[in-house]
Amino acid sequence: MGSTIYTIICLSTLVAGICGTCTYKVRTEFSGATQAEFDMTGETGDWTIDVVFDAKVILHVIMQGGTVKTSGPDELAFTISGDPLKAGETHTVAYEARYDDNPGANLIRHFNSCLGPVSTVWPITIIPDGEKGNYNYSAVIHASLLFYEAQRSGKLPTDKRVHWRGDSMLDDGKDVGKDLTGGYFDAGDLVKFGFPMAYTITMLAWGLVDYEDAYQKAGELENVRNAIKWGTDYFIKCHTSDTEFYGQVGNGNEDHAVWGRPEDWPKTKVRPAYKVTAAHGGSDLLGETSAALAAASIAFAKSDPTYSATLLTHAKSLYTFADKHRSTYTAEITDAANFYKSWSGFGDELAWAATWLLRATNDTQYKAEVDKHFNEFGKQLMGQPTQFGWDDKTAGVQVLLAEVTGDEKYKTLAKTFCDWVVNTAPKSPKGMVYLDQWGPLRHAANAAFICIQAAKVGVNPEAYKKFSESQIGYILGDTGRSFVVG
């Protein structure tokens, strides 16, 4: 009797991502045949299995998990493929190999565990059939969340999906005796600017709170929760007392002088930590961070109520700090003034935080706080903003209050902004609303989101939805080019 040796190699047609695993599960031998079964796990993506025998066989995938894609002319090598892997799930492949002409026993098996990455499909297919407007929004969400994961600072988890990123900046906060590791790097540099980071987390949480079903349908619900929590965990670390909050780690000018990966940051270069205190305050930074934590507390209310309660406690404390000790945060964190100074002041952030706390608690105390800010900063909050972003939250305050309270006053304010955006604001030759030279696409996307929210509460729903779809379509490729790159 002969001996048949076969090799199972998990290969991938992909070029990026973490390595998955292949686990041999069971093998059953009987006269003239052997059956084998094994499991694969990894991130979302296509896969192939190469099976190599040392004697001629007839290979049948008879149990589950795939089909024979190709076979070698000598009937010694076979390639199995099947449906793409799903993130976090185990895929089982089982086959039967018949060797009637080689009735051997004592099959010797050997296989290598995942020689190639099993991960995201690159390039991500945004337009699966090349038809204008028929976009794969799930792929866009997936790509966006991978972008956030690529921006993570600190000790990375073992299940990281961006395989080329490693641990970095593990000494953040050491200069002040605190653990300030974690959080997100800024736009292409390695400073952790707390003000725009907090705005980012607020918006991620808002999207999850209002559109959880979309994340669920895209298979990204757990990933967006992780993206939010990576930021909120960091903010909790930064909130070291009721009147002390670390709003920045890293010096902007020193950082911009270092061209390299965060993993290679020179050990000799200390990254300074900057805080706001009761001495000056920092109402814009603190108000935005309060809003982020309040919004996140809603996002985690069902999945992790204990964590949700912790977030809300910090949100309330930060709001009190922001309102009691009023100042723009760059009065204390002067290094941030050259990068993320709040030109709109702090009235919008105080109202923004109070509005999110109202939504998170349904406590009339915060409705009174909202009214107080509208009385004090009415010229700004009752006016028509010209954009919505990390600096000016006015449009967000207006449409969120329309959603939370149902008050026609706020609906009218949201309508004024969106009517201006849709009908009057400058547009590019191919239809992108142009609100600012710095990151015009993000401004277009932000305006689209605000107007979708206005449509959601019944304000000009058809016109605003059409406009918002046109802006997202412009970004994804309506003009012949997709700007989802990198």
C-alpha cells in the first residue's frame, strides 16, 4: 500500500491586512478515500486553499464551504475557493478526496497555517458595477473605520485590523506623572489635539446613535463602537480631576520637524502634555469633550450600560467645568493656537454640550442650560452659520435641538442653514458645495449630514435628501473619480 501526502496551504489573493488562521479539524479515512475538514478565521476578504497530493486523486468538495476552482493537469494540485470570509466568523471547509487507483492507508498530512493575509479586500470596491450612483456604502463605512484605526496611538489590541501599525507613544503623560496613552493622532502628524479629536468622537457617536441599523447592516457595528471607545477611553484618562483636563499631547512645531512613523518616534524627544485648569478654563475644549462623552453614553446605553454611566458622569463634570470657568482653551494651551484655535468662541460648544446632555438624560435642567446659552449667545446661535465642523457647532446645535425638542424655532433655524447651503452657497463646477479651502470635501460631507438630519425631522425632506446624496455621490465618484483614496 502506498502513502499519499497532501499539503493544505491557506493562501490569499489579497495584499493587505492581518494574517488569518487555518486549523485542521478532523480527518476520516476509509477504503479508497479520505475526508478532511478544517476551519479558517480572519477578517473580511476573499480566500483560496491550495491542496497538493503526492498521488493522483479525484477531489470533491462534498460537505461545505467551497468548490474546486482549478485543478492541475496531473490531478495532484487543486485550488478551492468560496464565499468571502466574514469578519469575526469561522468558515469551515470540508472535502473528500478519492484515490481509487491508489488504495493507500496511513495518509500523512501536513499543512501550513495561513501563509498569506486574510483581510480587507483591496482595493475596496466602491462602485461594484461601474454605474454612477450605485455605490457600495458598506465598503465606504468599512474603509472609513479602517482609516480611524490607522490613526490610533498607544498600545494596540491583538485583534488590530491594520497590520502595519504597531504600538507607539507609550510614554505619553510620563512628563506629568499620568498615563495619557491612547487616543488618535491628528491629520497626518503625531500630535494628539484634544479639541478636534473630541469633535470627531461626537460625530462618530451621533452617527451610531441615529443610524445603528446601517452599521449593523454593513457588518461594522462592533468596529464603530471600538472606534468611539478608543477616543472616550483616552478622554477619561485625560480628565484627571473635576477642574483638570489634558487637552493636548505633543508639541506641534516639534512634531512637524520629525518625518517618520509614530513607532519610530525618538525616545529622547519628550512629548509634552498640556492641560486646562480652573486658572483659565477651556470652555470650547471642555464643552466639546462633554458633548462627545454624552453622545457616546447614548451609543453604549444598551451594549454596555456600566460604561455608559461612566461616560455620562464625566460628561456632566466636564460641562460644569466648562461653564463655570469660561475661557477659550488656547489661553492655557497656547501651542494649539497655531493649529486648532476656536475662532467661533465657546458659546456654541457650551450649547452643544448642554444639548447632548439633554438628549442623554432627558433632564429639564439641561433644557434650562440650553435656554441660558441661547439668551447669552443668541446672536451666534440664532444666526445662520456658514459651515459645520470642529470649530463652529452652531448648525449642529440647531438641528439636534430640532430633533430632541421638536420645537419649530429650531427647525426654522436648521432650514435657514440648509436652504442657504443648497441654494446659495458657492458650488464647484461639478456640484460640490464649497464652504472652505481647508478640507472642502469634509465640509461638503458635514453639510450633507446636517441637512439629512433636518430632512429626518420633516424639513424639506426631498430637496435636502437629494442635495445630500449629490454631495456624497460627488465624493464617491459621480464626476468620474472617487476621492476615497489612501
